[in-house]
Amino acid sequence: MKFDYDVIVIGGGHAGCEAAVASANLGSRTLLITMDMNKIGQMSCNPAVGGIAKGQLVREIDALGGFMGLVTDKTAIQFRMLNRSKGPAMWSPRAQSDRVKFIEAWKEVLDNTPNLFIWQDTVKELLFKDGAVCGLLTAMDVTFRSKAIVLTVGTFLNGLLHIGKTQLAGGRISEPASYGLTDQLREKGFRTDRMKTGTPVRIDARSVDFSLMEEQVGEDDFHKFSYLNNGGRILKQMSCWATYTNESCHQILSDSLKDSPLYNGQIKSIGPRYCPSIETKIVTFSDKSQHQLFLEPEGLMGNEYYLNGFSSSLPLQAQIDALVQIPAFRNIHVYRPGYAIEYDFFDPTQLLHSLETKSISNLFFAGQINGTTGYEEAGAQGIVAGINAHINVHGGSAFTLARNEAYIGVLIDDLVTKGVDEPYRMFTSRAEYRILLRQDNADFRLTPRSYDLGLASKGRFSLLESKQKGIQELLDYSKAYKIRPDLVNEGLLHHKTSALQKNVRLLDLILRPQLSIFSIAEFVPDLKAKLDEIRDRKEEIVEAAEILMKYEGYIVREQLIADKLSRLENVSIKGKINYDDLQSLSTEAKEKLNKIQPETIAQAGRIPGITPHDLNVLLVMLGR
């Protein structure tokens, strides 16, 4: 066995798996170190991938050549496209996965990736030389040398679990915490703090009265996460179930607040605003008499269900007493209670956009260590860190994504420019160019860049080219084909849209909100014949083409804005100005510019507290 590697990834969660596979597939000899090889890719909280904006992240990971989308499609037991009532910029895929099969699928990926090796152990110390990381020492006193290290330790650094007054050391329930790395990095000058997250109770389905709940079935259409998948659902599909809390449930929760670690001073760290505990909900929204809950299956085998919306750190008895007030849970049996967990994270403004630390060369942070929450945010950071770790070892320019290129670009820029004051979660509202960053076109945006890197395969790139060709042919056809009124008016009236008075282009009909390409094909035989020529990925090609047609004006306008603002992204500023010498800058501006050390004028403008006046001062100093 060799103990020297190009890249070492510490942590086998979602960030670690993506980082390790990306690095190895690019050609770096890579070692993944994990505490437990049976928990690789563990879904620590809910057994689901995707959701609002998170689904876009997974599509982007897939477009870059990552594996979260493929693993999710292989293990999905329910799929839904959220936000269908809104425009396509807001559509977000989400899937329930079988938790056990998800781990198995990730393990299969790792075991079959060339250049990738796994070691089961805990890391207790990093090794440094000349301002760069050069290796590590494990709990087994094994020394591994490497040219780059990616730290993806999730919630394990000094992890502490809370269930009422009970406190348990751990990174997850029944899994040990990791100690030593925080203290070592703090001594190196890194800023660190504590965050809090939580997870709900797990319920035995045999104790639930599903007749008192609303069933939510999945969708069985062509949508998936990976652009490489073009078949049906692989596993049996299962339903989720919805119900509500009630006033008697709230009363018990309210009476138990004195025993809640969140409210009795036991927990002092930063908690999530957008995924609050049930006790936080009843305090913050005291005017609400009910809150919606979702009961989600953990997998095909067994009876374990996840109660989404009921995260809690209350004592076990308080959780049960509150839940039995809900009719469907009158006879409830739980497998384990919900709990809160506190853990160490590092201020992400200490990172470059490549996710390399500013103060230590070849050391990368990805995932919850950067103050984020969610598998999708972690995986997105992981693939970028893995790519850049490989680049640092073998040479080349850092791989970064702009805000108008990807949600991943928005995520990383927010982290390194603004920092975090709560666990960071991606939302569509965070992206100013979300019409450009749709879930349907992530392959258009990112696969060519990944292919140039050598990460996306030739097969993936060929699929993209064939898709682009099919879309362009359909766009050209819709602009050229003429529609006669006498041939289509009956069909138009059937679809409750006005009849034609003269010949029009097919495109003009497609632009009508009542119509779609497929519905027009029902009464235009030539269009149906054209669609029949598309042998593979028909629905995907038609949907993408239709979005480009219906939203062309919005897309063009947003692209013009993005192009205009991107000029400031090319105005380099780092190392060119001594901010302390500028009397025209406020004290706050000097402090923040010195702390962040922005790469460009555009990044400086995104730092909270930097005003347009401050930017004008900087532009004048640059001679612009």
C-alpha cells in the first residue's frame, strides 16, 4: 500500500464523494478518508434530494460530470417537479430516495472510479510545510502525504447532540464526533464559530393512520436529475403523506419550551431561519393555529418514515405528547426522537472562489464546514473543490463559475463574499439571473466547460450536441412552417384559443399560453411527423425548445443585463489598492475590503456595506 497521494479528501458525505470522484476522474491519485465505509453518502436528515433551487444545483452537478443526479435517479422512490404553476425559471426537481440504496449506489460509484482509494479512519491532525498543506495524521497514527487536501467534515467537528437536557457527543446520532482539527486550524489563524441544525423524529409506519392523511403521489414523466438518464423510474414508487399540527399540539410544545435547549440557553449557536424547528415555528408564528407536516418514506424496505416539518430538540416525552395530539399519530411509535446538533464551521470569507483557503495553499474546504446546509449545497461545493484540488496539483487556472453561469456560482460567491450569519440554504431568489439558470439548460451552460477540463465524458458531450441539434432543428422548423386557418381553427377552438384569420408561422401558435408543441401536434399532422423524427430524448428536446421560444424576450433581456454587469467582473482589483490609504472610503468599507480582499470590482460591490460611492472611489483609483 502506498501512502502518497495527489489529493486527499477528508469526509465521505455528499461534498466528499463529489470531490473525490471529480479529482480521481480528472487523473489525480486520490484518497477518500471516512469514519465509516458503510455510511458513505449518508442522508443524515431527510431522505430526499433537490427542491426549490436545490434541484438546480443537482442538475448543475450532473452537467459538470458529478454523480449526485445519477445516484438519485437510481435510488428514487418518488419524483416531482416543484413550482410547475410558475415559469420554467422556477421549476425545481425533487426526489425521495431509498436511504440504504443511496449509500449502496454511491459506494458502487466510488469502488469503480479509477485512481480513487478509500481509507476508514479519523483524521486528528493536518501537516503543513512552507505555508501549504502536505499531509495528515490519523487516529491510527498513520501518516498520509498529499499535494492537496479537501476538508469535508460536515457536522462532525466537535459535534454535540441535544435531546432536551441530554447531551451526546457525535457528528450524527450514534456516530462519534471529530476532535483536534478545529483547534489546530484556529492556531493557524482561521476564524471559526458554532452552528446548529436539527432533524425530526423517525416514525414507525405501522403506528400511523394513513386514512387521516392526504396522499401525495409522485410524477411519472420523463423528468429526472441526470442528463444521461432517458428511461423510466427504476424502483417502485411510493407516496408521501401530508397532515397538520393543531392547537392542542402547539399547547404542549409551548408548555415544554422551558425544557427546549433552544430556549433555555443550552444552545447558543447560530440556527437556520429557513428550516426552523417546530418549537421555533410556534414562537415565531404564534398567530398560526397549524403547520403542515409531511411524512416521507425512508425506503422500500422497512417501516421507517421521516416527519418533515417537525425538527425538534425537545425531550423525547414532549415530542411524543405533542405528536399524539395529531389524529393520524394517536397511536404513534417512534424509532428515535428528533435532535439538534451543534458543530464547528469556518468563516467562508477565508476562501477563494476556488474554495482554496487564502492563508494555507492547497487546502480546500467544502460543505457544512463553510456554514451551508443541505446535501445539494455540499455536493456543489465538493465538485468545485475536487476539480481545483486536481488543478493545483497538476497545473492550470482555477475553475470558477460566475453568478450568471450557475447557481453553484451564486452559492460560492455568496459564501466567500458575504459570509454567513446562519446556515446557508440556496433559494431561487438568491440568483439575479435565474431566467438564465434554469434546470432544463444546466448542460448547455456547464457541460462544455467540464468537457474542456476533461471531467465530462465524450459520451456526455455527444449527448449534448445531439440535443442542441434537435432543439435548433425544431426552432428553425417553427419559424419556417406556415399554418393555414382552415386546417387548424377547429383545433384552436377546442383548446379555447382564438381562430386564425390569416396564415401564420407555427412559432406564433406556440407562443400562445393555451398551447404547447405537443397539443398543436394533435391537430397539425406535419408537426406530429416532425416530432416523430426525434428518436431519443423527445420530451426533453421539445420542452427545452418550447421554453426558448416562449421566453425568448425575457432570456435575451436578462442576458444583455448579465453581459453588461459582467464587464465589472473583469476589472481586477486584488493587490492593486491599499484601502487604508484611501481617505474617501468609510471605516466600514476599509474593514470589509481588507477582510474579503475582493478579486474584482463586481465582487467588491456585492460585499454588504460597500456603497456605490465606495465603488466609484475604487474605479477612480484604477484610472477608470
